[in-house]
Amino acid sequence: MDIESFREYCLSLPGTTEGMKWEHLCFMVEEKIYVIIAIDEGSRFSIKCNRDDFDALTARDGIAQAYHFAKRQWIQVENLDVLNDEELKSRIAISRAMVIAKLPKKIQESM
């Protein structure tokens, strides 16, 4: 997947907005980040993941604990080619769902 397709997919998800934080492109729901990507440094990005999936994901080439994010809750993916398109979309959707699950119920219901 290229960066423009990645961006289009994220923005196609209900309630998603984009913005810049720490000189990185972020995709958010209610101002809560679910994807952050370093577009000036290639296409390295970070997403939330389930704790149960963390060890298996970080054991793969090109995936590591995300710097400056909660341990065992965020992974950093070296580039957009590490995951195939289907898995990439699935991981983005999981990250978004995890963020939404922490929002107030009234907001969750509107998503």
C-alpha cells in the first residue's frame, strides 16, 4: 500500500480526522490518536495493538515496540510494506476500535 492509499483508508473510517503532532501525521477519533506516521522519514508508523498480540507482532521483522508510547500497547512498523494490505487495514481497524472503546459511551454509539 502506498502512503496516499493508507491515508485514504484511514480517512474513510467514520469519525476519523487527520492532523499533525510532533511533526508526524496523525489519524484520530475525537482527538485521540490511533495511527501516527512519520511521513518525512519514509513511512514508519505506530498503531495500538492488543497486549495478547504484542509478542507475536514484535517477533516479526520490521515490527517493534513503539518509542514514547505505552509499553506492550503500541507497535512501530518499519514501513507500509511490512504488512500486506489486508492485514494493514485490519491492524488499523483494531487500533481505531481500541481507541473508541476508551471514549464515553455516548460518543462510542455515534461511531
